[in-house]
Amino acid sequence: MSNNLTTEALKGVKPSPVASKPAAAIRATRKQGDFKGRKLLTGSLLPLIIVGGWQYVSGTGIVDPMLFPAPSSIVKEFYDMIVSGELFRHLEISVLRALLGFLLGGSLGLIFGLAVGMFNRVEEIIDPTVQMIRTVPLLAITPLFILWFGFGETSKILLIALGAFFPLYVNTFLGVRNVDSKLFDVARVLEFKRLNQMIRLVLPAAMPNVLLGLRLSISIAWLVLVVAELMGADRGIGYLIQDARSFMRTEVVFIGIILFAAVGKLTDSLVRVLERRLLKWRDSYKG
């Protein structure tokens, strides 16, 4: 009888919301982990199919192994280059060039984009010239940079900086102009100075556009790096590809291409992580 009374009493007791929170958090974490694992598996499916088919056609002799070496031989060459240290020497100088060029061009793009977005007079003076230069292909400017600055590091870094400048400039400008004008009225009421407006109002509101420009600038920096190193260099991944092409070392050419793709994807993923952290407040459609 006492057991029945206990059971009846427990039926009337509602679970504590505090006690249920850890369980809900665990379920949410598991669900998020399952989603990430499923997303990773889905994203890896197509590359695995391509590599498997590539290995098959290379092994059966359907394609010339000199033109399309088997993935297994590329992996072997990749391992040999790691052991010898050759790969890291070229990768280090390429990453340094891309980083310096991006920091120079990206920071200038952010500063000019903010200035042009904030002040109409600055827009009238600077924006027409910038838009005109933006339409000129970088390949057309590359010979001039070589003539002016030679084949040294200066020409490569400045060319990368030029490529990284425009995406951040354009997106920062658009981000500033998309800020709600009522926020500026509030800033005037609170007597914010221009610097406070920029730091506490404009930058947070324009952050989605700025981060988009950041992603595009990093991508363009890697793209221009390849052009700069192929045009004239004695070190770097671009030089490695050019040298391997001359000696028909097709495996090394593929290694260089895969490296550019992997490093570019890594940097883009880092920016996306930063984007998720800085834009937690945004309640946008996620598909």
C-alpha cells in the first residue's frame, strides 16, 4: 500500500526545470554533433568518389599516367617532399607573401571603405578613381609591377595587396551605407563623436558585409599569389608548380594545386568560425 501511495505521490510531482536543463543541453549537444558529423560525411562524399574513380582509370591505363598520375603516386610524392623538407620551405614563403599582402591591402581596404562610407566628400574624391582601377584586370597590371619593382618580394606583396584591397573596400562601403539612418539619429542624441560612432555603431552594424569582404579578400590574395609566383619567383608553391611543369613532374603540380585548395579552404573556414562568433545576434535564414 505504501508503494502505491508513493507512486501516486510521484505522479503529481512535476520535474524541476533546473534538473531538466542539463539533459536538454546534452541532447542539444548530441544533436549538434550528429549534424556536424553528417555534414562532414556529406561534404566528403563527392571528393571520395572522384578520387576513387581517378585511381581506377589511372590504374587500368585508360588515361596516360604522365598526364593524370594515380592518387597513390601523388600521395607517395607528397610524403617524400615532406620528409625532405622541400614542401615546407616553399609553403612557408607562400603563406608569408599572402599574409603580408593581405594585411596591407585588407587593412587599407577597410580604412578607405569606412572613410568613403562615412563621408560624402571623401566618396566624391576617392571612389571614382578606385572603381576605375578595380575594373582593370590584375594580369594587365602585373608586367608594370615587375618593371617598377623588379622580380623581388616587393612586387609580389604589392600585387597581392592590390587584389585584397578591393573586396574589403567595396563590402565595407556597402556595409556602412546599409546601416539604419535612425541609429545615427540616436548617436547624435547621445552626442557620440565620429570615432565613437564608427567603433560602437557603424562597425557592429556593418560587420556582416565586412566579414564577407574579408572572406573574398583572402580568396583573392591566394589567387593573386599564384599569378605572382608563376610570373617570376625562385621560391614558393607557384614556383614549385612552374618548375614541376617544366620537368613533367605532374605529381608535384597536383600537390601544389591541392595545397592551394587546402590552405584556401582552411583560411575560409577560420573566417566562417569568426563570423559565427561575431554574428550570434543575427537571426537569419540558415537553410
